[in-house]
Amino acid sequence: MDVFSLQLFPSFNHKGDVLSQSSALSQLPIETVMAELLAAIADYPQVILKAPPGAGKSTGLLLALLQQGNYSGKIIMLEPRRLAARNIASYLASQLGESVGETVGLRVRGTTQVSRHTRLEIVTEGVMTRMLQQDPELNGIDLLIFDEFHERNLDADISLALALEVQEALRGDLKLLIMSATLDGDALQGILPEAGYIESTGRSYPVELSYKKPATGGRLVEDAAKEISALLAREAGSMLVFLPGAGEIQRLVQQLDGQLREDVLVCPLYGQLTVQQQQQAIAPAPAGKRKVVLATNIAETSLTIEGIRMVVDCGLERLAQWDPKTGISRLESVRISRASAEQRAGRAGRLEAGICLRLYSEEMLSRQPAAQQPEILRADLTSLAMELAQWGCRSPADLHWLDCPPESALKQANALLTRLGAMDEQGRLTEMGSAIALLGVAPRYGAILWRGKQHGAPVAATAAMLVALLEEPLRGNHNPDLHFQLNLVDSSALPRSQLYLKRAQQLLAKLDCSSQPLKVAHEWVAPLLAAGFPDRIALSRGQASRYRLANGQGAMMMPDEPLADEALLVVADIVKTRQGDSRIFSAVRAEQAMLQQVLPHLFEWREWLDWDDHKGRLTAEHHLCCGQLVLARQSLGEPDPARAAEALLNAVVRQGLSVLPWHANAQLLLNRARCAREWLPGLGVPAMDDETLLAEAERWLLPYMTGMKTLKALEKLDLVAALEARIGWDVKQRLDHALPTHYVVPTGSRYPIRYQPGQAPVLAVKLQEMFGEQASPLIAHGKIALVLELLSPAQRPLQITRDLAAFWQGAYREVQKEMKGRYPKHPWPDDPAHHQPTKKVKKLM
């Protein structure tokens, strides 16, 4: 937040009171462009404001807009972080001599402070999107402001895309203001070509930069503690330390305990802390004290922490990288971008000259990207897919995006919404989907709440308690059992218990069950969780603490953790590890019978026919399946011979392509096709790698396995025909022309070309048969030279070359000397490049 003591020229609030007056606004850098900026907002439908932290864009500009009084409707500002939103709202209200909820309102998850007098609302976390969805014409709203847009928050990208369509189709008078500190203005102007563009300078003092070799061997916390102590000993003022996550912050708090003087307060600052703890971190230090604030990237922008003149930056941040294939996020500590490094260093120069110690090298920073990857390119897009379906948008390409949502992530998101029951096969919201879209929570949580309501108010109360806990997971808790965690909340044993209970009560009100007492019905926790996480029902693999999820992914717990020996779980919090199975952090024990009773649509009996590798025969069974889990088996007796080929195909996919009869012609065709993919991508040859061939075996291989019942029968498989069918007749003709199986040498002999993916093609030929050839032969439309394996009259290798002309001019002389004596009956001319090629001895030529 841009914290300055602002006072304005005379204006009036809703009570008719004179707002504070003075000219302190002129102290803000934004004031130098204020007139131009206000005029641009009036004249253009969209305005881009680029202004660094400290310029006053989040405070002075908003107060000026209120003072100006040109808007009869509301102003809505989207702020990416709740802590910043609360502080901006509080600060602005205080400048008006009011409380939040009067002229300046606030809407964040769990808190709504607005009234009929509210003219400006600071909102977060999808609030603006819900406003757009509920009233696309945005009646009563004149201006939408996107603050800190450079952070590329997913909600901001969604809201901007929808707002641009509203402006284009329904509300030509709606104004949009996009405010950014470091975002490339050219990128925004690409989707806002008619926008006004204003750039403001910031206010910053000199910051002395220094670098230190990064810690190795997991010593980040220890090295940071050492540098913090040394810096505090020689410099005055308070300090801000940037760390990747809450875990490192907690460890550093312990490390610093007892190391610092009594006048130094250590204050953590991260998202899971209570509002009071966060406020303690950003408030001015008490008289005679100074602070060391240990923060995640939450403190990069939007917040001014009083008294900071030293920054220690570890150069890391923790990001969740979503994997559409697994449906699981992978938490990674990654190097920050150059823009983030600039933002962090700037915190030391907001109020006076400062110092920034970077715990990494300048060379490492130079290798980092200019900005971090936007959230839309690395996040779970289930909420975005729900928003698009609710909006009636069939394709994201119909909207304006800085970065279009990745197709693979959207496809996975739509599949999950379908499995939740929120979307039909045509991509439209079902009745359930429309209902949960109105709840204002993530789709998974909406499914839990909706299912709870279907089973009555007491179950709805359990759903509300569960969702409140899932929205703000317990950190530092070593018991993954959600029953245990819910008991802590229910019994008020947690510092945040009242916040959880307040949020649960709000959710109950959305379900029209506000009179229901908040009490957890523990037998309902597992089926309710499964309603929102059907892909994470987990079956024990029979090995200690290892599970398989309904989506086919592996998962594990530590052997000594509670729940590690349970047969069936429903998992909520899971993180992908770099190697092996994903790690389960929160789950609940489940009873199969209860899950089937409450969620019958998740279970189905499937006929299963496969080749039994151990018994060496076909096996037919009925399987009770939940996703990719097999929960029960029933024998079907003798399998249907007509489906034997399908079972045999399963064995091929499981054992690999090596079980197929790779005769010479089949292997040659495969190698040529793979080389064509590498050398001539425009030829149109489909993917021919092992993984793709196995994944698509049902399409190209199964039709040629009709009537086959045993692995031995595969010996009769026409693999060449199957591969040709996959390649296609037209493409096969082009392949034969570009990469022929044989090459005709100057004597008229036709010799095979050896192809191997990743290597140059090879032609083995007697040296005398290449006489008269000026240069190495070319294939692949003249792009690839054949490697010539030149043979002696006795078919032994003499020379390998891919440059025949160079060979004739150079190494041939040595070969000629040796061969004349060994094979005197054969010609060895002095000018082989212009000699008649031959397969004969001299007397027969």
C-alpha cells in the first residue's frame, strides 16, 4: 500500500461532512500526471497506468477519483492480495475520517463491509468476476480498476477478459483502468489498442546493492540468519527478509531466537497468518524497537512496511505448477524474475536511503526471465473453465487475453467439471453446475456444499465446516486426518477456530441453512470430500503407506503418519514430488459402502478382458471401478473369442512394442518414418515414437489382430500393413519418394539405405561403383547427404565419408596406393571423380 498522510482539497462524504483538506496530495509522484490521468479516464474507454510502487496509484489516485465526484456509480478496484486489500481500504477510509464500509467498502473472502453509501469497493478473489456473472451490464458501476496487474493473478485475467466483452457488447460507457508497476505496456496495448497510456515515476531513495554467493546443501536458513545478524549489528533501522515460504520463515524464526538483541522484534508475514499477526508485521515498530519482518512474496508490492531500510533477498519464491496430466500441483522453489528482484530491492528505498543484500550472484539474476510466468499458464483452470461455461463462452479464443489459457489445462478442467456433475458432455453447466456457480467458491468446494445441502441441513453444516477448513488449510500440522483437524476447529482449540466457524456460518447462509447449528457429522466427511475430489479417492496398494488415486496417479504418506495403513482414503491436499508418488498432506478414511450409497454415479461395473501374463491365457472378469481403481472382481468364466484380440492388445501395450514381429521390412519402415519426422516435419508423417504407438494401438494395430488369441499368433501379424495404414496412403507415397528404401548407384546397382533415427542414413557400396560420382548422394529433397560406406572388392570397409568430393581429393590417394597392390586386377584410377564406374575387373571392362 502507498502509505502517505494524504489530505485533500474540500470535498464531502455521504454525511455531508467536509473531507480532510490540505495540499499533501501534491507530495505524491502520481500528482505530476494526475490531471492527465483523470482526463484520460474521462476520455478513453480503457486506460493503462504504469507506475512503480510508492507513486500513489493505490491511494492518492483513488482519493482523487472520489474527490472529483464525476461518477454517479461505484468504483470497483480488484486487488490481488487480501492483506493489501484490507490495508488499502482501511487507509482510504481513515483519510476520509470514516470506517471501512462507509464511502470505502471491502469485499474479501469471509468479509463484506459495504453499505448503501459505499462509492468505492476494494475486492479480491473472484469478487469482480461474480459481479460480472451476476449482472453483465454492471448496473450502478462506472469504473473497474485492476491494481498490481503485473502480478498476472488468474482472477485478474478472467475479470479483464469478461469486462472487455461487457464493454464491447453491453456497456460502451464502462471505464477500465489497468494499473501496473512493471508489466510491459506494449503487451497490454496489444489487446487494448485504443487505450490511453500514462506513465508515472515513483518515489524512491538510493538503494545500495550487494550480492553474496547462494547457500548450498540446504543451508539457506542458516546462512540467512548469519547475514541478518551481521547486517543488524552494523546498520540502523528495520529489515525485511524475503523467503520462499512459510516453512522457511518458521525455521528462521527458530534460528534467530536468542541471536538478536532484545530491541529487535521478529515478525513473520505470510498468507496463512491471522489478520492480527499480519497487521503486527506491517505496523510501525514500538518506540525504541526495530523489526525484522520475515515475508514471502506477499510483501513485494502493495504494502509499505514502516521503518524498513534494509532488505535481505534470498532470491526464491514458491510456486504451484499445475500438471494437467495428473491433476496435481507440484510446489517448486524457483528463482525470482528480474522484475521481482527489482521490486524487492525497492522496498529498502521507499522511505529513505537503504541497503539490499541479495543472497545470490549478479550473474544468476541476469539469467532469470524479465517477469514470472503468468498464473494462467501454470495453474489449475477448473475455476476458469466454470466461469467460461457460466458466461456462455464455448471457446476462450472468443475473449481477449494477454495469454490464452492452455488447451491441455482447460481440457483437464472440463473433464473434472463433468466428473463433478457440474458440466455436461457438450460443455454446458448442468443444473448442479449453475447452482454451485452462485455459491462464490471453487468448483470442488461448491460440489461439496451442494451435495451437503441435498442430504439435509445437518449434513450441510458438515459440508460448510469442511469447506471452511479446505479454503484455509492448517499449516504446520503433522496430522493429515481431516477428522482430527475438524475436531480442533469444532472445539475451538485453534487460534483461528473462530474465523473457521465464521466462514462456515457464511457458507451455511448461502445454502439457506443459517439456522442449523455448526456440528460435524463425521460419517459424512468422507463422502462429502469425495463429492468434490472424486479423482482423489485412494486405494491402498497393499504396501505400507502407498496408494493409487482414482485418476491413476500414485500417492504416498510417511509410514509413521496417521491414516498410512488405511485401505481406502479420500485425499484433499496432495503435492507432486519430483520423483515417485505424490505426497498426501490431508485426507480422511473412507468406507466403500458409504461412498457407493451417497455417490453411486462414481462407481460402475465394467467388463474386463485381458491377457494374463502369468497364466498365459485370456481372462474375463467384471470389475467394480471408481475411476481407474478396481474395488472388486467377479469372474465371467470363458471369455468371448470375438474379443480376444482386444485382450491381446492389452498385453502388447503392457509389455511393449518389442513383442511384435519386427521383421526387416517393418523395422525399416518404422525407422524411415521416424527419420522423416525429424528431417521433414512438413511431410505429414504422424508421431511414430513408442509411447504414441502404444497409446494409439487400438486405432492402428487392433484392426490387423482380428482372430488372434495368443501371443504366438502375433508372428503372423502383417506389421508393415498396419504401419502403412497408420501413415496413410498419400503420406506413404511422399515418404517413399523423399526417403527411398534403396539407392541406385552409377553402375545401375540398387543398394539398400540403412536408416536409424538420430543418425545420418548410410549406403554401403563398392568404391569402384561410385567412380564418376562428383559428390555424395542426397535424399530428403536434397536436405540429407548419405554417409557412404565404401567397400573393397572383397566387400570390406575401406572408408566412411559423407563428403565424397573431399574423399576423392584427399584420403583416396592412400586407399589407392594400398589397394593397387592388394587388388591389381581392379581399376584404381588417378581421377576417380571422372572415371567410368564399374563392378568388373579391368580385363572385362
